[in-house]
Amino acid sequence: MLKTWLRAFVFVAVLAALLSGQAFAISFAEVPCADLPGVVAAGATPKLIAGPYLVRMATDSVTVMWQSDVPSVARLLVRSGKSAGEYATTKAARLNAVRIRGLSGGTRYTYRLWVSGSGMPAGSQAADSFETFPTKPRPVSFIAYGDTRSNPDRHARVVAAMAGEKSIAFVLHTGDLVGNGRKLDQWIPGYFTPAHAMIGRAPFYPVLGNHDGSTYYFQLLGIPTSEKWYSFDVDGIHVTALDSMESFDVGSDQYKWLISDLEKHKNAKWKFVVLHSPVYTSGPHGAQDANGVPKETGIRTARKLLPALAAKYGIRAVFSGHDHAYERSRRDGVTYIVTGGGGAGNYSSPNPNPYKQFFFSGLHYCVVTVDGDKASLVAKTPEGKVLDRAEL
């Protein structure tokens, strides 16, 4: 009955599109990904346990991922106005990913996912909507937050507030998604469940934190292992994401890539960098030796390189986490944000930071809005209190 209804629904949508002269261009492709371990329960009806969640958004495409408790196949329905598409996966697995192509830029799509066992009636389902990255200039808003580990209830409070923000194009996560990323059983309750209200409607772009490890991080988040550091563009905004858990000092592979990335995108109007280790922080991780040099390698490298690169390439802001607080610093016209209040226990401010302009210890997230020649940041608590405002 369900399959018959779906086919009829899509047929009507396709017919309407053809009659209106609109091309039906939505297409689908399963994305190969290593499956998750687990015991197959014969005859069990699959249930969604994570997602659906969005990764790798573009103007004309996006990848939808999900996880089920037992191997499952799924049916995915996507539509916007008179344009619609339907796809049925063929490989039964616990971890699934489907790339949707042929989408229109700056357009909102609704989608629904049904999971089932092979040859069985549909089990659980979920529905949400997303908006593709714009192709024409317009204001773009995104969220930056991080250090969501170890306290799912606190993380869920932050995400619930984030989900209430309007027109969020994407989310930057500054690392430490879970307490111990090498343990598979931490990812569902520690990250995907508390982030559920947001991950299905906006793509998340994370960076590795010291608690995440690489055992499941890349697999579950749909990030190729060849892209430990990466970048992406949204309507004049160029975001460079670094892995401060690996060397990015002069001479390293990551440094060479970073310089190449900045050179290729030097004409981007707005350039932002995100990494776990902060450049400037007065939190516990900002401890220095007797000579005023940061003790931690990632912070030491970030402070050595990024201010100079910001001056040379016009980087407007750097977002990081690691210290569980909100801190805004400013040096030579560049804003440095620590946003590590996504759920982990609060940190105080025991170390000096001569560039500090604002500090808050507690749950929060940051909303950045880029509008033409202006960009602004607002830091908020889950209760909606505005902590700080700044022009970038």
C-alpha cells in the first residue's frame, strides 16, 4: 500500500512538472560507505536511530545520511513545488548515504525517509526540509558552536535554540563532538540524538577535536578520510577548516594545502577559518610558559601562523573551541572567537589574553550573518539572551 501511494504521488508530481514545462532533473545515487558493526536480527523491523542528517551541501546537490538499528533499505522522497523525485536504496545497511543532484540553488525542499527490511513493510520514518546554497547574492546566516561532548541534555538545549533561528545555511562545529569518539556507542546518545533538531535541516561542517578520534568520526559524518582539512564556499563566503590535531606548521602537508587554498580563494569577499585549537584564549588551555609561549602545540602553531596569514589573505574571523566558554578577541582588525559552550562543562578564565574583549562561561552558540559588505556576529544563550554583538 505504501509503495503504491508513493509511486502515485511521484507520478502526479512528475506529470504536473511536465505539463508546466518544468524539467524533471532530480537524481539520486547511493554513496558507498563502510557499514557499522552489529548483530542482524532476523525478521526485525528496522528503526531509525540517527538522522536523517545532511552533509556536503552545494547549490545543486546534498547528501542525506541516516543510521538504523539493523540493516535496512530505504525510500527517499524529495520535492519542491512542482519538482519531485523518489529513490529506493538497494543495499541493506545500518549506515546509509544518498547523494541528491539536480536541485535548484537557493531553494527549499521537503523530504521524507522510510526505512524497512528487504521485502518488508516500512518501519520508522522521518521528514524535514532543507535549503540549497544560494546562486544569487543575498544575506547568508550560519551558526558556529562546539565542544558538545559529555552532556547530551545540555547539548540538546543549545540545539533546540539553534533550531529556532531562521534561515541558517550551515553550521560550523568547532570540535569535540563526543566524549570519546573511538567508542561507537557514544555517538548516538552523545551527538546524533541531541543534535537531531538541527542536523536534518542544515549541513554541519565539523573539525576534529582532541576527544573525537578518527575511528568513527569520518565514517559517521560522511567526511572522506582524505579531507581531514577541507574548505567550501557559499555565495562569496569561503570557509577553511583545519585539523589542529595534526601538524599544520610550516612545511607540513596541511600547511602546504592551507597556503594553496588561501591562494586559490584570495578573491573571496569573506574568508573564515575554523579549527579546534584557539589562537587567543584566556581559558585553561591558554596556559603559557615563562616566556609567554603557549604550552599546547595546536595553540602555539595557530598563534604563530594565523595572525600573519589573516593579514596577508584577508581572513576576517577565526572560530575555534577547546576551551568551554565564549571568548571574543580582536587583533589588527581580525576577530578571534572561542565558541566551546555547546554542552561540555563550563571553563573559567585563568590565563592572560591581551586581546580579549568579551568572555562568558556557559552554554551558548554564535549566529553570523553576512550581508554584502557587512558581517556581524551575535552570541546567545539557549534561553535567548544576547551575550555579545560584534562586527566582523
